[in-house]
Amino acid sequence: MTQDVRGGVPTHWIKTGGGPRQSLLIHCSLGHAGGWSRMVAKLDDLVTAIAYDLPGHGRSADWDGVSDIQGVSMAMAIDLLEDQAKGRPVDVIGHSFGGTVALRLSVERPDLVRSLVLIEPVFFTVAMVDRPDLRVGQDPHMMQYRKALAAGDRDAAAQAFTSIWGDGRGWERLPESQRKAMAARIHLIEAGSPAIYGDCAGMLSGGKLEQIACPVLLIRGGDSPEAIGVINEGLARRIPGATQLDIEGAGHMAPITHPEAVAEAIRAFWMQVPVQEPA
């Protein structure tokens, strides 16, 4: 594991695996780089993976409270790839908020992305545009989350949020250390709102998604909220050649709850994406 400054942020990152495919892994909000370990273990023969902690997560420095957290997260990824992969394209995997970072990376720096796997990218703006009747974000649990956050009750906010976007165990079944960590970072969910409920990066304008040229796989859990399916379908319509896959019985945290199935899907996808040796 290593910690140095990336994208202007003291960044903790790890490198794992011994396979020929260079890959970058971008985790979900309230998660950390180590959350990929069980999934990556199933791809160890195929991949050499870089996984880093987003701002305010794991062992990386905290978010500064004012910057575009999605943009900063992308800048960290760019620095890592230009250093570790020497600027050559790699396979990028992003989960949830990390999926939106990965998507933005493919739009703004396509030269760094060989292929793209998006696991439940929470780009809610797509669902809001395509299906306004869904009233994205108006779920009772999300309303409870926002009410608790506004009242300063971080524990209640984290409990309400993870009741939808957690791993299905339920708040009381989580280790106390994990509950404390989630409550301490719950403000980072709102930090990403301008990018995922709005479009501060302008990805839906100017045909930017339609210009993505790398192979793209969109994964969702079969038991995930309806909005995720709408997002994946909307992205698949916009990104040329993108394919979709559902993980049966999984929810939002599929890379953690169903690592074998997710790894199998990624392995099959990568078999169609050749690795070109550097000149």
C-alpha cells in the first residue's frame, strides 16, 4: 500500500494481483479501496489492479468541503494512471458513486480507458431525464435520511441511507466500527449531489456519452432499486455498443455481497477486449 499526493489530495492506494491486465478500481461512497479484495481475488490471474480511497474515505485525506468531489476523485485517478500505468489505457471499474467517476474519466480522458465496467453507477440525472415519473430521491428512506442529516443526526442519516444503498445486513447487524465510520462520512453523500442529481460535468450535453468509444459493461443487482435499472438502460442507449448484465439475487453492493458473480461477468467481458502491448 502507498500514500502520496494525487490530484492535489494525499491519497491512499493499493496495488494487487499479478495478471497482465492493468486495471483501476473506484469504490462507492462510504466504502474504501479494500472493499474490492474478494472480487479481485477471483481475477488475480488476469489483473494487476490499482484501487484507491476517494477523498474523505479510507486513509485518504478528507474532502475540502468546497470542491467538486467527483472532479477531484477523477483527478486522483488520472494522476495514478499517468504514474502507475505510464499513461497507457487500462480497464476501469467503478461502483456506485465510483461508477460516475469512472464514467466521467472515460468522457474527459478516453486515452486512459481501455474498457469500462460500471456497477450500478448512481448518475440519477439520467433517470430524472428519462423517467421523471419515478421521482428519484423521493423514497421515504431518502427523505428520512435528508431530514436526519439536516437535524445533525449523522447516525440516523447513515442508517436511513444504508437501508437502501447498503449490503442488506441492516444497521444493527453492522459492526460498531463500521457504523461509526459511515456516520462520520455521511456528509460526503451530499457532496456528490451536484454531479449525480445534477450534471456539473456536463456529461449529458453535447453528445459526450455518445462519443465513448471503448467497450462498456453495465452491471446491476437484480434486486436493486428501479432507478438503477433506468440509469443503466439510459446509459446503454447513449453509449454505442454498451451491454447490460444483471446479477441475480444481488442488491446495490454486488461487488461485496456477490464477488464471484461480478468477477465472472467481468472476466467474460474482458475476454472480448484485447490487451495491446506497449510499443
